Amino acid sequence: MNLNLFGHNLVKKHIIIILLTFFICALTTAQTSNSLLQELNALNLSGFNITEIEDVLSGQFTLPGGKIAKDLPPFLRIAFTSKPTPESNIRIELWLPKDTWNGSFLGTGSGGGGGKIIYNGLISGVIKGYATANTDMGTSPGVDKIIDYPERWADFGYRSTHLMTVLSKKILETYYKKTPLNSYFLGCSTGGEQAMMEAQRYPEDYNGVIAGAPASNRTHLHTLFLWNLINTYDSVGNALISSEKMELLKKILLQNYKGKDGGAPSDNFFTDQRMLNFDSEILPKCSESVLDSCFSRQEIAVLKKLYDGPTNMRTGQRIYAPSPLGATSLEVTPSSSLFYMFKWIFGENYDYTKFDFDNDMQKMDSILAPILNANNPNLSAFKNSGGKLLMYTGTEDQIVPYPDAINYYERVIEAQGSLKETQNFFRFFLVPGMGHCNGGPGLNDIGDKLAVMRDWVEKGIAPDKIIATAFICCDKSETRFKRPIYPYPKFPHYIGGNPNSPSSYDGVDHPRGEVLKPDPIYLK
């Protein structure tokens, strides 16, 4: 009995100790949060307001919508807003690892029209030990809801990302009592545009910037979306060329050209479409009785429009690069969500199918190009600050065509005076067969981009080659093949052997440029 009583008392003691420990930790946490709030309030940051602050200690976090992120290190979550103008309402979240901070800051990008916090970037960053931030870019609850708020257009274009960066650094410096060793930015698509904006406008914000598939020439990219819509649908919304015919086109192109651009004979994607010299004469023409395996005159006319790209119909000046050869989906439908900036300028009920590629383009550019387009090739300030920039995009990206990235990189080379000078701080990787940011029929993952960038910034090891992977699907559990990719203008060339092995490829210089170029007036 005494032993049982002793055991019972021992259990009670353990429970009391656990409860006291929990109470002390909770009290300490509350004191830490209150202390941090007081210190931040003392900074008197203009337009700054903390909306939530919480310690996440359980290893998991419930995301909006109910999904639970697991296996997280303990971190402090701070949600806050920034209002640089009375119209503005920029939402930002900063996740601060408690015991696993690696000493660096990571800004992460958004996608599409913004409008929400991207939690995947926050999760990935905090797991790797970064103090990590993300912003909704000031467009919540949706990019179509800010038609009458032009200051929020500027927030979307550049202000939100810069303020996320500056304010997050002030918070983390207050919390950790030290400045970050290095700062990195990682984003793709709209996130890639954010990356390029930071390098061009705020060259001292980040030591290393990773820009994937940058939607940098924003007003003219969306004009491409509109061009594709107008040329692939009739006035009542019927498709002028079917998805099946686009797939047939891809099949014919592969039959005629695969392996001629450096790829392996077994590839079902292109390595570098610039080398294909496409001629519509290779396409089988339809007779009245055969329609499924051929192309009508109307369909061939549509394809020629698509692969010419948007032009000013009065002057003939090119506005933007066309979709990549072999694109099987043009990512636009009559109900597409990609036309918000036309509504900003011309009104919510504007019929964008009536868009004038001369006067309307000029009006839209006069208002939006200065705040949305990241087209400045002068990166000298970023270079002189010691910054490193890595840009990548897929050769089968059907949303942000790779020729725009090539055109921009070539203009940076011209501004720097040589390819060598440019590659000292800015390297560009074209990824064979990758779609938009990932996916696609070819390579769909280029590995740990942050690790590559850290080696460059912190050890001076510039990336001369990256081993990219083609995973079977989404969970990265099965690999189809691996292949090296190289800084432009090098591409992987098959030299024999197992086409799934990286050792079967060598880096070969391809001709520089060789893509359709917009007129200079559309590069502002």
C-alpha cells in the first residue's frame, strides 16, 4: 500500500511539475510576445500594425482552409499590415524560427494577382531555418477588386515586396537582437517579377535573388494573353483550334525535329526550340472529308498568328514574344482571370476583346508600365552591392514564354559590356522541357535553388552546372531521368549512352539571342 501510495504521489508530483513547466513556458512566451510588441511599437514604424502574434510550438500549424502543416520547428508567427498610402492594405506574415534560425532572412514570392499569403513558401523557409516572409502584395481580397484603387496597383507592382523586406528585417532584428547574415529572395512567375523588381529598384535589399519564369514585362505579357484569346476564339466563344489539334501539332513537330536541338532521340519535349526552323508546310492539309489528322486553312492561319505574337496592328511593331513553339495549351479562355489590368484601366465591364493594340496599349502602358514592368537592364547598382542573381525558366513554359527572359538577359549583357561581366553576378538557366515554374513533359525540378545561391553568395562558388530532375509526378518519389543544365547560352547535348543519365550529356554553346524581339517602346 505504501508503495502504491508513493507511486500515486510520485505521479501527482510529475503532473504538478509538468503543469508548472507549461505555465512558466506560457508565461514566458506571453512576456516575450508583450516585450516584442512594446519594442516594435517604440520604433514608430509608419503605417505598421501587428494583427496577430503567436508561438507555434506543437510542430504543426493549421492553414486557412483547414489543411495542417506538420513537422515544423518551433517558431514565432507574426502577421502584420503595412499602409504606405490611405488606400493601401498590404498583408504580410513573418515566421521566425525559435531555436533553429540559420542567421539569414528569406523573402518569398507570390503568384498570379497575389491576394493571399502563400504558406508553402513560409513552411519551406522555416523548415530550412530561415526567418521567412511572404506578402499578399496588397491585393486582398482579389486583384479584380482594386479597380478603383490605383495606389494598390503600385503596391502590387513593387511597394509590397520592398515593405515586406524592410519591415520584416526590423522585426527579426528586434527579436533576435542581431541583423541577418544574408538576405535571399525566392519566387517564380509573379514571384519572379517581384525578384526582378527588387534587384532593379532596391539593389541593397537582398544579397541573393532567385527569379523563376519572371513575369517582368507585365503589361505586354498580359497583352499576349489577350492576343492568344482573340486569335483562338470567335466572337461567341467557340475555339478556332482545338486542344486535340494543338497536341497533334506537338506530335508532328517532335517527329520532325526531336533530337535536332541537343536533346535525346527519345525525348518528348524540346531542348531549344530556337533551333527548329519551323515551316507550316510540314503540316498535313485537310480535304473536306478528312478533318481529325490534318489542319484546315483557318487552323494554320491561327497557328501563324500565335507564333508571330502580339503586334501593333497600325505600325507593325512587335509588342511581346509569342508562345513557345509546340505549346499545347495557351492558358486563356473567354472567362480567364488574366485580364484584370484591362479592367483597372478601362473599367470593370470593359470588353477586352475590342482592345486596340495601338491606342489602348499606349494608354495602358502610360499608367501601368512604370509601376508593373521590371524591364530595366541596368543592374550595376545590384552588382556593385555584391548581389547575385539567378534566373531560370522552362523551354515549354506556356504562360511566360522563355524568349522574354532571353531578350532581357541579352540586354543586360549589352549594358554590362560582355557575357563574362554579366555572369560574374547574373546567371540564367533555361530548363529543357519544363513548364511554368515546374511540371511539363521534361525536366521539372532544378533542386535546392537556395543552397546553390548560398554557395555563390557565401562561398563564391558560381553555379556552372545544375543537375535537374524529371519526376514522374508530384510527390518526388519516382524519377524518370536526370540531366545537367548550364548557364545560358550553354544547353545540354546528348552525346550517347543512357539518355536518362546525366553523364550522357555535355554543355554546348547555342547561338545567342535568336528570338523575336519587342520594339524598344514596349520594353519600358
